[in-house]
Amino acid sequence: MRLTLFQRDDCPLCDAADAVLAAAGVPDFDPLWIDGDLAMEAIYGTRVPVLRREDTGAELEWPFNTEAVMAFLA
């Protein structure tokens, strides 16, 4: 399953999301920084970090914890 984490540079919440994903045992995800992309900033600007499953398009918005991530991936 491919995962994308939408995030910003210098984003403490994004750093926290990275830690939650590691604690949940998520082996790999594609980071996507939205800074400078007007279309992405319009969609995700106030919502980051957001984890998206590329197989279904489902999104998990912050705040999330390890249990929420594991349920999202199940």
C-alpha cells in the first residue's frame, strides 16, 4: 500500500506525525511538501499533516495517534 504524507517545511505537527507513523510501524511513505504549490496549499494548507492512502484516496487528518493510524491502514 502506498501512503503519502502531506506536510510543510518547519512544521512541528508534521514532525509529530512522523513520530506517530514510526511508532505505528509504518515502514514507508512518500513525503509531499506543499509549500510553494498554490493548488496543494489551497487544499491542504490548514489541514497538514494529512496521511493519504493512494489505493483508496482515503485521508487521515491530524491529530492522529498510533491506534488511529493502524485502524486507517487495516
